[in-house]
Amino acid sequence: MRKLSDLVYDTLLSNAGAFFSAGSSSYITGADTNLSTDGLTKKITAMLTQRDAEGNDLDLRPTRLVVPPELQTVARAVLESEYIAAQTNLPTGNSLRNAVGLEVEPRLSNTKKYGTKASTKHWYLFAAPAASPIIVGFLNGQQTPTVEFFGLDQTVNKLAVSWRVYFDFGAALCDPRAAVRSKGEA
């Protein structure tokens, strides 16, 4: 099952066809892209206000914040803190508390496996899986490995059994409007 996760994150990090790009509003760069309450608020707003060519709202709702382990403390503070210190005469409640779910994924910063594609600063915001930011497909819909058993050989001089195990799957990036990658610059 680790191979499946490896493929999904390799596909995500490879950014095939410039899936995450400024042109599709799915890649955010600049000084304000660090993970913070302001940064996350901007990304959530950007996803919620996406429209098609005719001006219709796409109704995309962010559901998952995906971060490398190096950003998990900041992410938990942003999403789980009850209060955030505010300027004078402003409320102190955390309007982002539990706004989206949090996933901490070590593959995002694994430079040994993914090289320069991985980063300790990049973070991602995804809409619900039904919006299809990433598609994972399985041969014949089989979502678990296939195990084939070959019994004892009928030859008297050979006592053996064997198994064949295979798992056919693939992953692809689908709709760039359903995901946002933030560069997380310092």
C-alpha cells in the first residue's frame, strides 16, 4: 500500500503539465505564502471564489490542508487554536478553527526520495475528492492487491507452493481548480 501513496505524492510533487501554475490560480508565490492565518485565509478565499468562463461559481469547498511534518505545529496552531491574539478592538476568536481537516505527509519534504520536488515549506489546500484534484485508478476496480495461490505441485520429487501478488493502479492530476499549492517563501 506504501507504493500507492508513493505514486500519488510523486504525481503531486512532479506537477506534470504545470498543473500548479499561476495561470490556473493554483500556485501561489510571494512573501505572503507562508502557512499562517492570513496565508490560509487567502487560499481558502481564492478557492471559494473561483468561477468558470461564464462567471458561474464553481462551488469548490476546501476540505484538506496537507503539510509536511516541518509545518505541522504551525498548521495545528492555525486550525486548532481557540484564540488568536488580535489587534485592539478586534475579536480574538480563531475564525479558521477546524475550517479544514489537516493531513501531515512526510513525503512532501522527503528530498532523499523526491529530490528538489520536495520542500519543507510548500503546503497544499484541496477541495473534496469529488472535485477531482487527483484521480487514482485501479485495474478492474480492484482496490486491494490480488493474491493468487498455486498449490502443491503433483510431482513426487518437488514439494512446493507459490503465490503471485500484484496490484495495478495509477494516479493523475485532474482539475487544478480543486487544489492550491503554496510555495511558502520566507
